[in-house]
Amino acid sequence: MNALALRSLRHRPRAAVATFLAVLLGTLLIGSFATLAESSSAASGADSDTLVILGAVVGGWGAVIVLFSVASTVGITTTQRAGEIGLLRTIGATPRQARRLIARETGAIAVTAAVLGALLASVAGRALFALIRSGGLVSERTQYDAGPASVAGAALLVLLVSALAAAVAARRATRGPAGVLVRESGGEQGRMRWWRVAIALLLIGYGVAMAVVTITVSAHDEDPYAAMATSGSSSILVGVGLAVLAPVLLRWCAGPVRLFAGTSAAAHLASYNTARRAHLLAGVLAPVIVLTSAAVGTLLLVNIDRRTLPAGTEDSATINLLNNVVVGMIALFAAIMVVNAFVATVAHRREELRRLWLLGATPRQVRGSVVAEAAVVAAIGVLLGTLAALTTVVPFAIARDEGAVPDGGLWLVPAVIAAVVAVTLASARAATRGTVRDTLVGAGR
């Protein structure tokens, strides 16, 4: 079984690299901030509080995004193999053996990436601490005091999430008769599970509830940052909730998009495939939603805060720095997740792209159809992400007496949307160029 798992990985290098990068960067990010929380035990007073906030709050939000992306990447690469698993079943493999094969493949990648990520986190954590101290957030007398416990805990957490994601995806991929799996591997993978819908509704409901609390309660609090505490996370919570529902939302939204697809073959094919392959392209839509909601919501929140509080307000600089760090961290990881998702998705579609070429499509048309799919996904993602961001922006603007529409900073919305769309299209173009070239050259031989 181990030898079969290793041979299987060699035939799927792009999917393996996508999983490896997700686990590696996840462990690095969570482990780096975990070292700050561990170092807080050797500090005192305000320094200890600052390190706890940086390690727990910023690291905690980062962990939510990281673990979501790891689970999504592992789920994508596993779900894509439904046809392969069906073929294994037809030659005698049991569902348990197929699940064991997937678990060992994922384990081999995840353990290697997590160990390397933990080693890098031990170095990055020290560098992060030095940066914080040089920036004046903690005093010079506070020393770095983190051991292997924090980075090891981060590695174990990421490994646990990877194992759970692989187990869930593997069970879903092996459910049903072998012949049905082979026939349906290129289409939808069935209805969304009830527990996934429940998690999404819980996240969206909690985010909306915090927005209501901001308007009705926190807006009248004497603490100027009470409204930020209740509304700041709403956009991220609602964004993650919508991302969990990405397959369903993509199918629903792709229908109206088809009306505006135009008459070109690439546009028609893109709109058709967006709905038909929603279970695969949802892996791209999810980080686009989260990236847009977190960036728009938090950047406008910081902009409103700087405009509505007098300069030099206590803790304002630290709080705005934390918000910007969260945005940067989420943006970086979400962008990497978009690239990973496209690489894994396009690599899975080699045969489909080759058939389009054999039917008469030019390489440019093949690439254009995939980039057009990315444009559809990006448009839907930035729309949903912007709607999720309103749960932070509108309540906080009302709490700071600016009304439902902020008095400034609205230019940030089109700027973020343009950046997200550019990242999505660039990822699709880069992933498609290499795959189409390798596929068509190999077919020509």
C-alpha cells in the first residue's frame, strides 16, 4: 500500500505540490504566531498582554483561514480522484483499501510539509518577535522565550485537520457502487452534506448577529473600541460561511451569468462548465470570497477608525496595526490558496482539455475557456465577498456616526476588487499555460 501511494503521488505532482504548500505555509503561519503566545509567559504587564493578543487573536484568525484552506485543498485533490477510485474498485479494491490509499498519500505529504513548516516557524517566530520589539510594541527587556511546544502544537493541529479533511473526502469519494463513481466522476459529486450547511448557517448567523449587536448595543458604549470588537470579525465570519456554501452558490449564480456569456465559444463553454463543475471550481471561489470580505471589511474599518478618532488615542496604533496584519496575512494565504486551487483543478482536467483540442479548438481557445471560467468565478466571488464585508462596514460606520455609507475610503472597494480579480485571472492563466502546453505536446507525440 505504501509503495502504491508513493507511485500514485509521482503521477500527480501538481496536486501533491498544492497540498504540500497549503500544509507547509499553514504550519509556518500558525507556528510563528504561536511562539509569541508562548513567549508571553516570560513577559509581564503590557508586554505580556500585547504578545497574547498578537499570538492568540491574530494567530487565531490566521489559524481559521489556514485550516479552512488546508481542508479545502486536501478535499479538492481527493474529490478529483473519484474516477480513479472507481477504477480501483472495479478491479477488486474495497472501499476501505481505497480510503487507506488516500490517507497514506495525504499523510506522506502532510507529515513532510508539517515538519518542514515547524522548522521554518521556529526561525520565523524569532524574526517576528524581533520585528515586534524593534517596532516598539514590546520593551527591550522582554526576551523571546518560545520552545518547541508551540511549533509542534501548530504542526499537530494542521496534521489533524489534513487527516480529517482527507477522511471526509475519501469517504465521500468511495460512497456508492464503483461503476457509478466512474461515470459520475466528471460531473457533480452529489448534494452538500447537512452538517456543512449547518456550519455555514451558524457562521453567517453569528456574523449577522454581531453586526446587529454593534448597532443596537456597542454603538452606545463609552469604550470607543466596543463597536470594533463586535463588528470587526463579522465580515470574516460571514465570508467563511459563504465560502463553505461555495458549490451551491456557484451553481445558483452561474445560471444568470450564462445569459451574459456572449456568443464566443470560450464564453459559452466557460459559463456551462462553471455550473457543471461547481464542486471543483468552488475550491477557487471560496478563497476569493474570504479574501474580498476580509480585505474590504477590515480596510474600511481601519479607515473609519482613523478618521473618527482623534490622533494619539490610546492603543489606536496597536489596534490598527493588528487589523492590517490580519488583512495582510489573510490576503497572502488566500492568494496562495487561489493559485493552489487552480493548479490542482486544471491539472485534473488534462483529458478534458485534450478532447477539446481534438474536437477542433485551438490552444488559445482552450486557454481562453479556462480563463473565462476564472473571470466568472472572480465576478461571483467579489460580489459575495463585498456583500459579506457590509456586515462590518455598515454597523461600524453607524456606530461612529457616519451613517450607513462611510464618509471616505470608498475607493478601497474597487481597488480590492481589481486586485482580487487580477490575482484570480493571473493564477488561471499561469496554471493553464503550462498544463495546456504539456497536454497538447504530449498528445501530438
